[in-house]
Amino acid sequence: MPLNEFSLIERFFANHSQRNDLVLGIGDDAAIVEVPKDHQLVISSDTLVEGVHFLPNIPPRALGHKALAVNLSDLAAMGAEPRWATLSISLPSLDEQWLAEFSAGLFELAEFFNVALIGGDTTRGPLSITITIHGVIPKDKALLRSSAMPGDWLYVTGSIGGSNLALQSLLDEDFAHEYQQHFNKDQQQAHLDKHYFPQPRVLAGYGLRGVANAVIDISDGLYGDLRHILKASDCDAKLWLEKLPVVEGLEQFLGREQALKMALCGGEDYELCFTVPEANKGSLDIALSYSGVNHQCVGQLSRGDGQIELLEHGQAKAIELPISWDHFTTSA
Ligand code: ADP
Ligand code: MG
């Protein structure tokens, strides 16, 4: 029987998800969930549009993963526990192979974090995916952008620059040629995985509850996303360039300045940037020990109005940096 909207939902999206707090999942007019006592709901939504957020030839499994990962990353940045997701998808055609791979990528990640797909919407149109993630957090424990304090130490998880490096190699043939000469196959695969299969730092987010003052996820580049924390918290930051966890080999490949630009402004790393008061610095290693990701102190905050001062071994360093990706000021 040919696929229609309902058999498509049934086949690729329904019947995957079970949670004890899921009262009613896919199939009715709306889903019902049970929110635990003394917790707050934390909700975030992200849209991925073909040609804007991903290239037309992205492997569908990667797209399924990434659409959920970017949402999980937002909850990670709140310290929240993700529980339920909805998926609104607009598809140009019903391609069964494509849908099977997309849903496999989505559910692999959903199952890892025990997130249930509880509903959504399916329409025909240009390829676009919106996921809304719902999570919970004990009352008033969420990690905000606005609660950094002067004197806080500034940290980043993982490494930065790898995702954008992979993206440039997908976009530009000449770049790709040089890139393939410089990085070995394993390194290239690691960059591609970072771009296609970002690992949201959900466990690090849990660890940072009660330890970090402010947290943001780095979707648009450290330089731009850090500014969101600084502006929201009335702080400035000194950023120690020599401490940045720039992806290995980038500097030798691009030169110091271009490598820093890519690492600071490239975006889509989906790492966490966070601030920690002096009093909690000592507990950070233990707090993040189960998160499976490294962290690195890259600077310090002071009172201010959102300025970032770039320092290299204590000396001011002038680099022209685009703030970050912005859909309405950058020609896409
Ligand atoms: P309605 O017409 O009331 O909007 P739909 O026919 O769109 O309902 O959806 C039927 C059921 O399937 C609902 O439970 C809805 O949440 C779910 N659903 C629709 N599309 C998706 C999707 N892409 N992924 C998961 N659930 C979906
Ligand atoms: Mg509908």
C-alpha cells in the first residue's frame, strides 16, 4: 500500500517511545505528560531548513540526529533533563528510504537520552524540520545566561572549530583539496562527526547545576555566544587565546589568525560555555567527571557591558572578528 500521511507517521515515528510519565503519546489530538512535583517544565524549539541550516546532500541519518541534538543542546545549557519531544516536518516527497534513515538517526539519539517522541505535524513542502523539546528541572535550579558574576572563571567544554572545518570542506572544493592533504582520514572523520553528529552536553549540564553561575551552548560560535552571557549579566570578559581548545591541527593548517577566527566564530560546535565562581572552582572536576567531556578554563569575567578582550599570554591581541552567525544581518 502506498504511504500516506498517517501510515508514514505510524511507520516511522509512532510506537518507538515509552516513558512512565507519558500518559498519552502519538495518535490523539495532543499528547499528555506528567510533570514531576517540585519541578519546572523547560521548553525549547529549533528549526532546520534545507539550504539554510544544512546542505541538500546531508545524509538523512545525520539530519535526524542533528535536528534533535541541537534541541538537546539547548536543554543542556539550562541544566535540564530532556524528556519529551515533538517533531514537525515538512517533506517535498514521501521517500521511504530517506524517512527510514532520518528516523533511525533521530531515535538513536532519543533513546540514548530516554527522550520520547510524543507528537508532531507532517506536511508537504520544502524540507524543513522543527523539533520542540520539553524537559524538567528541580524548581528554580535552571542555569541561565543572566547569572554570571564579575570574577567568575570562564570555561568551555570539548573542542571548538571542528564542525566549521568540516562544513568548509563540504562547501569549497579547493579548500577540501588542501584539507585532505593536511588531515588524516581519522581526523577528517572526527570533524565530519562533529558536524553531522554533534553530541549534546546534557550530562555536563546536570553536573553544572549548583556549580556554574551562567551557561550557554555554543551554536553560533564562542565569541558571539559568550557575548550573550556577558550582555545578559552586565559583565566583560578577558579571553585567553592560548588556552582555547582549538581543534587539533587547525592552526598549522590555516595559520594562527584564521584558525582563531574559525574556532571563535565558526559555530555549530554545540559545546557549553559557562562561568564558575571562585568558590566552586575546586568542585568542577568532580561535577563534570561523569559527563564524558573535557573542560578548559579560557578566561575571566569582570563588571562591564558585554565587551570581550582578546589576550595572548597576557598581551592584547587585535583580531577582526565577525560577531557570529545572524540570519538577518548575514547574506545566507
Ligand atoms: P491533527 O490533524 O489533529 O493536527 P495530525 O493528523 O497532524 O493531527 O497528527 C496525528 C497524530 O500524529 C498526532 O498525535 C500528532 O501529534 C502525531 N504526529 C503527526 N506528525 C508527526 C510526526 N512527524 N512525528 C511524530 N508525531 C506526529
Ligand atoms: Mg496536524
